[in-house]
Amino acid sequence: MKQRTIDHAVKYTGIGLHSGREVNLELQPAEEGTGIVYYRVDVEGSPSIRAIAENVTSTIRATTIEENGVKVFTIEHLMSAFHAHGIDNCKVLIDSEEPPVADGSSLEFFKLIQSAGIKEQEAERQEIVIDKAYRVEDGDKMVVALPYDGFRISFTSINPHPLIGTQYFDVVVEGDNYEKEIAQARTIAYEKEIEMLRKMGLGLGGTIDNVIVYNDEGWMNPLHYPDELVRHKILDIVGDLRLAGICRGHFIAVKSGHALNSVMAKLLRKELVK
């Protein structure tokens, strides 16, 4: 496989999910071997942050990467769209600490990359090819990576709320499949958690237009899928695994979140990146 970048620059403006601030995002083509690199253009000198697992510094309600004292967070939805399109190299110019939330899914980012076009480059891609079983766990949570000729996610979500319960979804992650089955799955919040999150300075940009909210009676906005929670969990793990690289393998996850996803990404970087 050859490396890929986008064909031309594209822009998107929206509100940050946690910051609540307007943010301008621009994707630009990048040279071979660049990887995905964020540039904080609101900071003097436009410092860069490489989107690699070693740079993950926080996984509280979102994935944060940081380099040389500069960070960007809630990157998982954009990274998920990059992974689905097989984008190796791209510059992400951003004038805030987090990308726009859009509608809480990755669909807008998926379409943005589509609109930019995809350009094949000359250099060969170094895929993260799962060559044996890898397992990370934390109590009753786990992620297992197995050899597989493709990129597949099997996810089991277990939620004590009777409205949600146990959800399972299995998908081979590729362009059309991803757009149809995963890209539209939005982030989810329990109504009772919202006040606590805002006291922590999180979720300040969240509304029923970009977050699915549920309470003890039911859903407060219509669902895109009956099992939207587990599909969004898959969207997240696809983005978090992109911090290891473009993966080839079957990932089986149970109750995993950003923290454990990042542990797996770091393990794969350590074991498989030369």
C-alpha cells in the first residue's frame, strides 16, 4: 500500500464540545512520512503536536495529545475519519484547544476529507499489522488485538441503565461501511452527569444538537441507530487506534474507553513500529 494525503486544503468552523468556543479548522496536504500533525495557530509560532500514542496525556471524557507543553483534545472523532479514509499524512491547523464537535459524530469530518479528495503518494505505507494476540485489560474492561486481513472491530458495551443495557456491534472498517454504520453515531451523555461535567469545565459546548442525552425516562432526542451507543464506542476506538498508525487486525473490545484504547495504541507502537 502507498501512503495517502488529501488532495487540497479544506476548512470547517464550529463549536468545541468541551470548551464551548468557536474554532476554525483547516486540513492541508502533507508530505510523505509526515503523519497526522496538529498545529495550534492561536499560539505564537504555531507549535505542532504529532498525533501519536506517546503524546496522549489525558483520556478524561476525550483523548488529549500534548507535545512541548501545547495540547489539543477531543481529537478522536477527526482521527476516526482519518483512519476510515486511510489518510497517512495531513496537517491540521486549529485555532483552539479542540476541534469542532459538529453534530457529535464523525460524519462531518468524513465528508470534509471526501471533499478534499485523496491523493496517493509514492512512499510505501508502514501499517500496524497485528502479528499475534495482544491484550490489555483493566478490571472487567479489555481490548484484544488479533491477526486479520483487514480492519475489524467487535465491541461489547455494558451499561447498567435499563434503557441501554448490553449492546454489541461488529464491523469491518472501510469507507462505505464506516460511513453507513459508524460515522453517524453521536456522543452520548446521561442527563444527571451534565451538571457535574460543566463544573469540571467539560461539555460547555454540548447541546441536544451534538449530544444524545438520556435520563431515567428515555431518550431526549431521536436516535440515528437503535444501538447508537456501541457504534459511537467503535467510532472512538477507531480514532484512538489511529494514534498507533493505520491498523490491520481484528480488535475485540469489552467496555473499553479512551483510557484503555490508548493503552492498546501505545503497546502497538512499542511492539510494531520500527
